[in-house]
Amino acid sequence: MPSPSPAAKRRTFRELHESGCFVIPNPWNVGTARYLQGLGFKALATTSSGYAHAQGYADGAMTRDQVLAHYLEIAQAADVPVNADFENGYADEPDAVAANVKLCVATGVAGLSIEDYTGNDGDPLYPFELAVARVRAAREAIGDSGVLLTGRSEGFIHGRPDLKETVRRLQAYAEAGAECLYAPGIKTREEIETVVKAVAPKSVNLLMAWPLGFSVADIAAMGVRRISIGGTLARVAMHAFLKSAREIAEQGSFESFGGVIGNPDLNKFFRDDRKNRS
């Protein structure tokens, strides 16, 4: 069966944001994208950290063109919608953000996010008016393509955990055209419900990168529409790799290999997956 067109994926992605709550996990290569899709997830999102670490870079150190090539690869490999973690748009000024957003849209993604983190931990957030102008420029650049825009405020994960200021920014991003709002790092029920109520009826994405004690049902009951997990699955994989590699290097032991999935199982999944796509 041929993969749905980018336009069809974009329509599906918008429909997912209209009601209910869905998990949008974050693959970092084609294999993980195809496996997550095979588990039944209805949409996927890229992870800047997961992809960067897999390529030997620190998060945020990859170039615009490197990540655009990655988005294209994942969007073409997946039959479900893909949201692009487009970081700060790879530019500071609104006009440059808009130009880069057009390039991102051209990769075939169904959604993209623009964050207000400057990349400078000494002064982590763009000034309020500039941050809003950047979101507005992204929305105008998206035009009528159908791509869904997520506005992100990064204070809670970059040393500015001010809920009042986060809400002010998210509300402004919603007014500037963001259709989904995202404050990575909020963790308590009070914080989550405050954000949901503040931007209603717009959708909210919640980052679940830590074991907070909430199930999908719990989060749905708070009014969250979308749950992402950032680079956590990639870190789970890297953690297992590091643990086994260190055991070999430091203890001369291979015991950590016990119980891992075998080649035949993976071969069967990917062989069947390709047959289903043909």
C-alpha cells in the first residue's frame, strides 16, 4: 500500500488535535520510526537530542540542513504524520525564521514547532515581543500548506521556571497563530492544568520525559491533547548501550546481552513491514 501523501498526513494530524489525547513518540532514525508506527502510534515527532546524539553531536549542534535532511527521511519513511522539532527555527530574526520554516514545510512534515530558547543559557529566552514575532512569522510562512504549528516556551527546562511568564508567552503564541502550545518541563498537576486552561481551546502538548506517576488516562483527564516523550526513548537505548559497553570494557563480561531481542525477531518485523508497504 503506498504511503499517504503529505497533504493527507497533514489532514490526519489536524484531526488528531480535535479531540481526545494521543501519544506522539519520538524516533531518531528510520528503523525506530517504522517500529513505533508498527506498534500503532498514530503520529510521530522528531527529537533534536536523540538524532544529534546518534550522529555524535550535542543537542543543538547540528546544522539546519542536516536536520532538514533528517526530517525528509523520517517523513518519507513514515505512513503516519510527523512533527518536526525545529528548535528555534535555526535563526533569530523573524524573516529568517520564516525562510527556514518554508524549507521545513517542503520536507513533507505534518507539523513543526518553534521555541523561544535562544541557545544562550545566560540569557535563555528571546525578549517577549521578538518571541511572539517569530511565531507569527512562522505561521505566515506555513500559509495554507496544512502544516500544524506548535509554539514552545522553554523557561522550565532552561532555568526560568516561571509559570506566570510561561502562560503569558503561550497565550501570545496562540494569538500569533500557534495551534498547539507546549511548555516542556512542567510536571505537576497544577502546572499542567493551569496551562491547559490558559490556552483553551487550543491544544496542549505535554512532555513526559520523566516518571511523574501520570498515565495517559490521567493526562487526558487534565485536558492535554498530545503527549510527547522527547529524546527519552533515544536515551533509553543509549543507556542500555553504555551499560553493556562498560560492562565489557571494565569487567570483561557479556552478561548484559541476556534477554535482548534477537536478529530473527527484528528481521521478521522489518521484512514484513517492507512487504506491507509494497
